[in-house]
Amino acid sequence: MAGELSPIDKAKFVAAKRAAQYVEDGMRVGLGSGSTAAWLVRFLGESVRNDGLRIKGVPTSTRIAELAREVGLDIVSLDEAKWLDITIDGADEFDCDLNLIKGGGGSLLHEKIVAMASDQMIVIADIGKEVESLGNFPLPIEVIPFGWQTTQALVEETLISIDVLGRQSTLRMNGHRPFITDEGNHILDLHLSRIGNPRQLAMVINQMPGVVENGLFVDICDAVVIGFSDGRVEIRDINAGTVETDRLDFAETDNLFSDLS
């Protein structure tokens, strides 16, 4: 099965496989959203079945919750878990300071709440997600439906005084209808091209009436596990100031995929 993966999927595969080593028996684990995080959930499911791993998972989206149950993970709510030992999630972009843009899948609010309720946040990504400065990927902000166009206008006006290159924003759509988050909100995607000061932008946007949360994760990520298509993995720990390298193979049993619909 792994031999059929695209180069990008191979990179995601090895990053998730290496990140699964952070999870220990008895942990309460935040389960991120997105394709790379889905690989992690599959690896954890395999460890539960084959190695007797016992963990409690807190999913950040309904889709990941469904997958986690499908592969046999014990799922609880964040209120039940109260606090998490670790959250492992993907990212749409990350820079050298491990600041992130997240929310391409629309779960940025849940992802940030879960990450902030964790002792440690690990990001798993392919090397293509690394950027010199954030902003090429559209920055998502979650807004309430009431008066969303007014909120959009306020945000675009505020961006005039912010160090960004672009100021256009678009309402995220799902076909012919607005995309709806798990909390029933809309998402505005900000096309900024470059974000000069992510911390400042995150603070300013969250002060706008109607904005629930933004997709900038600043000073939240502790380490990033970067996968390469040839099986190499690089682990950058921002707290320890270390960079480690590893290499993993793609030889996996069919059990990793047999329980996926």
C-alpha cells in the first residue's frame, strides 16, 4: 500500500509514523485534523490493536472523530479529559520560529482550543509546508454568520495598518453555499501573501467584532516533525533548540489500512 503513495503522501506517512513515537501509554492525546493527522490516527489505531496501547483521544473535528472510532481509539471530549499530555496536528504553513497557519480544513477553532489545553504541541508536516514568512497560504478566520459582510469589511479596513502585502478576503464556500464549521460559523480566507508580524496580526484580528478565532498559531508549537518523500524525517524542537534526523521505511502491514472505509 505504501508503495502506491504519492511523494507528498510518503512524506506525510513518515512524519506521522515518527510523531506517533511521542505517544505513551495512558496519555490524553489531542488528535489534529487534516490528511497528515489522519495518518497519525491510523498509526495509533494500529498500536492500540497490536501493542495494547491505552490512550484517550480528543479529536478536533467530526471527521477525525469518526476515523478515530473506526480504528479503535477511545474518544472523549475535552471537558472529560480536562487537560492533555500532548496534541499532534498538521499545519498549512510553518516558519523558522514554528509559528503556524492552520485552518485549511476549517477546524481552526477546535484545533487551537485543544492545542492550548496541552502540555505539548507537536506539528507533523511535509517539507513543502515550510516557508520563510507566513502568508502565502490564505489565513482563515472563523466569523459568526450574523453580519459577516460587515465583519469582513472591518477586517479588510484594519489590514491597511498591518504589515501584509495583500488585503483581499473571500468567504469560504462549500459548493454553492458558505462553508459551515463544526460550531456553525463561516470562514473568511485572507489572501495576505506575506505576514510581517504574525503576533500583532493575530491580536488585532481577534479584537474585531464578529471574529471568533484566527488561524495563526503563535508560540504554541513546541516541535515540528518534517517528513520527506525518501523516508527521511527531521525533528525541530524549538524549546530545546535541537534538530534531529531519522529515517523510516514504508514497510507497513495491510492492517494499517484494512479498517478504513
